[in-house]
Amino acid sequence: MRQVENMPATAPAREGEKGITVNIYKHLYEKLKKRRYEIKSYVNNVVEKDLFSTELREKMRPYLRFVSSEGKSVYIKDDKINKVVEIEAAVRERGPELRCLHDETDGCVHVAYCLNCGEVAKALANHSIF
Ligand SMILES: [Zn+2]
């Protein structure tokens, strides 16, 4: 089995720390097995990376949070302006794009938040946007 490429090494287990059993969906397990990934290392890397990203996002933009998704749009609550803003996904000539309908741009904090939010990526993937 090989270590996961392009992912930071997981912090070693603390002395005396035991692992827990986790159930992985069979189809995902088969994909990992096909890639010859070492499952424990992969799961720990993914969990660590996601937690780091979530904690960083919460510290950097504590006033933003994912609300919901519908069709090709996701909705982000912005406590600074006390509004729910709509971010629309589209595939244009130059490629996939997210556009904030509140700021009318693809370069605001709402779009940046979406680009780093796993919930948004999952919502967009579920609607076959990208
Ligand atoms: Zn915006």
C-alpha cells in the first residue's frame, strides 16, 4: 500500500492513543483499494485536512456560513450585512464559474468562501454543475 500523494503527513498518534473503527462505504473502499492507498493513513489525512480547513474558515470568516443549495445556486448567510446571498454556478466559455449575485462579481468574499467550503462543493457536485 502506498501513502496518499499530495497530502501532508498526518500527525502521529499520541502515545497510548488508540484508533477507532470507521465504516467506509464499499464503493469508496474499492476505489481506495484500487489506488492501493493505505486506508488508515488516507482517512486520517482527509479528516485532518478537512478539520484544518474548517477551523481556518471559521477563524477567517466567522460571519459567513453555508445555508443551503438549490439547482445551480448556493446560499451563504453573511452576518456582517445580515443577508443571505446567492452564489450562482455556471459553465461559461472560459470554464466553470461562481458568481455572487449580491456583489455581482466572481471575486468577493462570498465566492472565496464557496471555493473553500466542502459543503458547497458537494452541493454543486450533487446538482451536476461541475
Ligand atoms: Zn459576494
